[in-house]
Amino acid sequence: MATTQNLPPVDQRHHKAFDSISVPERLLLGPGPSNAHPSVLKALSLPPIGHLDPFYVDLMGEVQELLRYAWQTDNRLTLPMSGTGSSAMEATIANVVEPNECVLVAVNGYFGNRLVDMAGRYRAQVETIEKPWGDAFSLEELELAVEQYRPSVLAMVHAETSTGVCQPMQGIGELCHKYDCLLLLDTVTSLGGVPLFIDEWGVDLAYSCSQKGLSCPPGLGPFTMSPRAEKKLERRVGKVPNWYLDVSLLNKYWGSDRVYHHTAPVNMNFGIREALRLLSEEGLENSWERHKKNAEKLWEGLESLGLKLHVSEDLRLTTLTTVQIPEGVNGKEFNLHLLNNHGIEIGAGLGSLAGKVWRIGLMGYNSTPENVERILNLFKTELPRFKENVACAA
Ligand SMILES: Cc1ncc(COP(=O)(O)O)c(C=O)c1O
């Protein structure tokens, strides 16, 4: 038996008595996370089982099939990465980009810049095409850039959470096929809430998250890869320079071999299975329509209060709306007021839109007419009072 005789005394400085956890009630109407559906929370609290248990192995297959439906793809390599959306984002780049290859990133917001950073870390020759934050790319602009740089990968964001823009996808897949480059798409704020057709649009690599349109807490990063992207992975000269995200290794666990790779977060997968099951029960078209209706109700209500929306209606995301902060209002203080006094989170602006916009998310479980009414009422009653307070304090 181990003896404690020669051990040093236990340092008690960090040994404090904490109460058991209690979390304040919040309505999450920001850029994400969104509130989780109650039956997803129930699934998350089921007792864990082994990650190689035959029951769990069957559940993995179900999650993959549900994800293929949500993404409208037949891709074999469709699975949730154990990590948040950024892990799946990094997986798309880590698996197909080799050093000195050209990756062209279309940047019109914060997350385009994250793709630039990641591709650079994998030693790609990164080129960018840029648009103002609040705008989208035309097919002609993309074609000019692809023709100029001849990239191996064109990376772009379908739903820019920092700006509220939904990138039109018509023709981009064909363009990438014509120039023999892979199309990589960030679908973090579109999956489940916005029409998305991975195969039809010719998308080769896509990633998403669990905590927005899927109404599950953060922790998983759905990932999908086309047969074309798989071929590029097979042709690699060097190993994927990231062990944890190497899809060829991960597929030995998610594919038929069922070889241990890492201990899967089994409860998160219980949760996402329930979240995806709910989406499939509702039906994609119904979910997209619900998000559209509620977003339109929000836009109409905000505009009738005299507020200006940052993105033109034809490019507006239905999952996330950017509202311009009126002159003289301290946006951050209004955010804090809603959170502290009404238990509602809305987002502040990011990057070049910091201090200029609020970001209101209506995603998954939270996209309801009741939530739209609740937030509109608060803008109606609190914002004028808030403006007076700001004027008084000035
Ligand atoms: C468009 C977009 N891409 C990537 C990410 C990163 O996802 P995560 O924060 O889950 O790592 C986010 C997060 O909000 C996002 O909105």
C-alpha cells in the first residue's frame, strides 16, 4: 500500500468551499450559443456508456445519417468532431492543405479572417479577396480572383455571424470545378436554420457547430468532406500535421473498423443525436421557413421602431440580424441592461463592427414568435429610456 509518510503537506491555498452550481436563467438571443432544447438537455444527462459499446456504435451511425440529412449530402466522411466549431474548421484545412499550396479566402467578416489565420498556420500560401463587412461576393468577383490565384482551395463563409450576411451560393461550386479547386464552406450559423445543399452546391468541405441552429450546447463540430476532397487527402505527400483532427485516423473509429482514436464525448453525442432528430422530425423546409418568418417579424418590428438594419434585405441572414446602434447610445450598456435586468443576451459587434451594431440571433429552439415579441417589446420600452439615461448622464 502506498505510504503518505514522505509526502509533502497538501497545499491548502486553493482548497476553498464552493456551493454546488446554479446557473442564472437566460434567453440567449445573441450570436450563439442559443438555448438548448429541453429534450436535448435530457439526452445530455443520460448516464454515459463506453465509446465502443455496440449501442453507442449504432448511435454514431445514426448521428452521421442525421447530419447527412441536415446538410443534404451523401458524403461518407460526415461526422461530429469532438470540439467546438473551430475544431471542425481547423479539420477542413488541416486535412487538405499542404505547405505552399494556394488557399484563397473570401473575407467579408471576422470568421473569414479566422480562416486566413488557420490556413497560414498550415503553411498555405494564403491569398484573400475582400468585401466590406455587410456585403457578399458576386460570382464574377470570385471568378476573377480564382482565375488570378488558381488556388487549390477556395474558402468562404456561408453565414457570417459577425455581419449577418448570407452568401449567395449559386454557381460557386461549378466555378470551383472549372478551375479544379476545392470549395470549403463555413456553415456554423446556417446549419438547420438556412437552406443549405452541400452536394447540390458542389461544396467539398464544410463544418458547423452544435450550439446554434441545432439547439444543443457547444462542444461538437459537425464536419463533412466530399469524395473529391477525400482524393486530395489520399494524395497528400506528408502526414496531416494535426493528429487529433486527422480524418484518415478518425475514420478508423467512425468507419467500419471501430478502432479507438480518442475517448468520444458520448453525452455530447447523445445530445446532438436528439437535436438532429428534432430537426429531422420538424423537416428541413419547415425549419428554414420558421426561421424566415420569425426573422421577417423581427426586421419589420425593428424598422417600425425607427432602427436601421445593417444588411440589405436580399443578403440578410434569417438566423442572425445586425441592427445599427443609434447615435448617442452606448451599445454595450444596453446589452448589459438587457442581460442584468431582463435575463436576455444579445450580441455586441465584432471586429470592424464593434460599437456599431447589435447582433440578434434567432436560432433553432429560440426562433419563435414569442421570443421576437419579447425582444421587440424591450427595444420599444427600454431603448428610449436608455437614450434618456445616456442623455442625462452626458
Ligand atoms: C461563422 C462562424 N465560424 C466559426 C465559428 C467558430 O465556432 P466555435 O465558436 O463553436 O468554435 C463561429 C462561432 O460563432 C462562427 O460564427
